[in-house]
Amino acid sequence: MLNQIRKILEKPPLYAKSEAAFWNDEHISKQMLKAHLDPEFEGASRKLDFIEKSVTWISTLVPSSKHPLLLDVGCGPGIYAEKFSKGKYQVTGIDFSRRSIEYAKQSAQAQGLSISYFYENYLIMDLKQHFDFATMIYCDYGALSTVDRRIIMKKVYQHLKPGGKFLLDVFSMAKYNDFQEMRTWEICRNGGFWNENEYIILNGNYKYSDAVTLEQISIISNDKTTAYYLWNTYFTKETLIKEAEQSGFHVCKVFGNVAGDSYHKDNFTLAILLEK
Ligand SMILES: C[S@@+](CC[C@H](N)C(=O)[O-])C[C@H]1O[C@@H](n2cnc3c(N)ncnc32)[C@H](O)[C@@H]1O
């Protein structure tokens, strides 16, 4: 037992992937979907009022009349996708949470919305279609390693028509500077987000070099120990532009977020609109 605990608590090398995939864990994916759908919770998705403001702004920035075919990369349960569809975009959503995609499909059907959803890893997507516009919203880009960020930029580029646009957001260096290293623990007697039965959670928040942080979540339950790694890479305007340009994109404009606020280096997020 001691060896197992020591192993899950070890600080992993940069961008090491968790052995346990939590997106499709039966219990965790249920909690994740609940978090996505809670309009007041800023966790899996942003709060509903932000999402509404965001969709209104995006629809003016890259209007459906000029850019009808929209690809939502990491669409979750389709909260943005549905609103885009109601705003006359022809929407395709891709996500590798089976539960989110199943919910999204049922929800679209119940509302009579024609949205194509794919349960798939976006790092290997090959949709045999070219889009006018792609979105990757809620800082998922920064959750990827340097290698995977290069892959997703390339994948999105390949899936766009010439002149197609790509809007994404990331966390900024101001957020990195605000990130506190710490270790905490808690006993969850009645279960919780990570397990339906009693468990102990040990959290390790670490800063790595190159503007990267790790939230290491170690779960000790009756029958197993599991470590989950949540990585984040933070950006300045310059580092984000550099990665986008290295992938062949032309930079249209940098914003403070995906709701159109102005860029400021002290904001916790920044968003970028790119063109192929
Ligand atoms: C932070 S959530 C944002 C969801 C949605 N964009 C929103 O704002 O409501 C990130 C989403 O990306 C999905 N995701 C993460 N890695 C993925 C991958 N490699 N392939 C497909 N989807 C992925 C997750 O399942 C999750 O739904």
C-alpha cells in the first residue's frame, strides 16, 4: 500500500499523461456532465450568462451568413453547438467524452436541431469535410502538451477551407503567476466527484518551468489508488501568436476572452482569431 501511495504522489515528468482516463469513467463522466450543465458553475463549461454573451459576440465576429460550416472542437455536451445551430450555423461537434456526446445527440434531437456529433479524439480527427469556421473554447488548447498543441493546430488547419477562421482561448501568464503551489487532502466519507464511495483525495498543485502547471489529483479508495493529471500551459500574446503562426495560420486579432473583451495582459485569459 505504501508503495502504491508513494507512486501516485510522485511528481511526474512534464506533460506525463494520467494512466486513468477520466473522461469516460462511469462515475466521473456523470459528475462532469452535471458540472457542464450547471448554469451557475464555472468548471467544465463556463457559466451560462458568459456562454450566451460569447455566442452573441462570436456570431457577429464570424457571422453564419459568411461562415456557415462550423466545427466545434471539444464541444462537450453541445452547449455552444446548440446555440450556434440556433444562430444558423451548420454545426459539427467533436468530443471524446462518450457521455457528453450521447447527451448532446439526444438534446439536439429533442429540440429538432440538425447538428452532427462525433465521439472521437480530436488529435486524430479526419472528418473528410472542410469548414468555414472552427472553435475550441474554454482553454482546452492549453491543457495539451507542446506536441499535442502542434497536432491540434495542424488538424484544425487541415479541416478548414482557405480563408477559414479558428477561434480559441487560453489562460494567460497573469493566471500562471496567480497559481499557488500547495498540497491539500480531504476525506470524502460519502463519495463525491471522483468516486461514488468513500475516498481520500490528495491534491498537489505544482508549477513547472515554461509556464506550465500541474494539478495532481490522487484518489485513494477501498480497492485502488488512482492519479489524475490536469496540465495547463499559459500564454502571453506573443507565445500564442508564435504557436499559431508556426502552424501556418495568419493572426486576425487577439482579445481578452471569447466574449469580445479587449486584451489586457493582466486578464486571466486571452483569445485569438486565426485565419487559414
Ligand atoms: C473544458 S471542456 C470545454 C467544453 C466546451 N467547449 C464548453 O466550453 O462548454 C473541454 C472538452 O474537451 C474535450 N476533450 C479533451 N480532450 C479531447 C480530445 N483529445 N479529443 C476530443 N475531445 C477532447 C473534453 O471531453 C471536454 O468536453
